[in-house]
Amino acid sequence: MAVHLQREIGSLKNRMLSLCALVEDDLRQAVQAVDRRDPTLARQVIERDLQVDHEEVSIEEECLKLLALHQPVANDLRFIVAVLKLNNDLERIADLAVNIAERALFLSSQTPLDIPYDFSAIAEKTQAMLRQSIDALINRDADLARKVGLADDEVDAINREAFNRVTSMIKSHPDDLDSLIALLSVSRYLERIADHASNIAEDVIYLVEGRIIRHQH
């Protein structure tokens, strides 16, 4: 029974890592679609969302099956619980990547407009947070996971700057209202993705140390 459980946990880990790679690629392409005003890239992200949804449901069902059939304890139990939580955050990140891609699709049809905030900075920081949270998961690295949480404050600050600058531009460029709102939405979606990356990092700490650090400051 124990050997069978370990084999299934190994399979679950591989599926989880495949989903991580898929979601990370979705975010990368969505950001590129905004930066390049590329409708083809944007559509690819949108069309792939069903694949992510299907895999998220399948992984959840596998976790529940393992809990019911094997009644795992200690490290095995923590791993399965962590996967259930990570799985949900990854699906939400993929949804937000789709939202970004939809804004990119809209922006590609509009007159080009300079982004009024540091888009490259918030995009790079958010992608780095997601990448580091996944690396922390793969390597069970609690110290790296903690660094992800610290980076979230930087993303929040850029998002606040985006709100202020877009609000100011709306007053002086009312004809560009729809494009400016779309760009502000992109910043907000990236900020929310960073929050989910922080959640994943917290779950990694739970997996490694058995401690729930949510809401701690």
C-alpha cells in the first residue's frame, strides 16, 4: 500500500509541475501580447484556458481519491493538502492571464498608446514571483518561498502608481478612456497574480515546515 501511494504521489507531483509550466507560459504570452499588441498571442492564451481548467479539475479529483483510498499522514498528507491549494491558485492565475490576453486583444485594435506606468517592471516582477514560487515548490525551498512574499510589496507599489498615473491621464486624454482603462486593468490583474504567487509560496512553507503563515506579518 505504501509503495503504491508513493508511486501515485510521484505521478501527482509530475502532473502538478506540468500545470505549473503551462500556467507560467500562459502568463508569459499574455504579457508579450500586451507589450507587442499581438492578437495572435492573445488568442492562444484564451483558447488554452479550457486545457488548464480540465487539468485543475482532474488534479483535484486525484487528490481527493488519494485522501479517501490511502488516508495518508504526516508529509504525504501535507503534500496532498498543499497540492489542493496550489492547484486552485494556479487555475486562478491562468484565468487572470486570460483576462490580460483579452485586454491585449482589445488594445491591438485601438490606436497605439504609450503605457503610462512601468509595465515592464510590474510584468517582470510578477513573472519572477510566479517562477520563484514554482522553483520553491520543486526544491521544497522555504527560504526562497519567503522571498516571494517580500516581493509582493513592490508589485503593490507599482500598481498604486499605475492607478494614479492612469487617473491623471484620463483627465487629459478623455478620448483614450477605453484604452487607459484596459491598461489599468492589466496592472490590476498582474497585482492579483502576484498575490496568488504569494499564496503558493505560503503553501510551500506549509509543505516544508508544517506551519501555516497566512496573515502573519
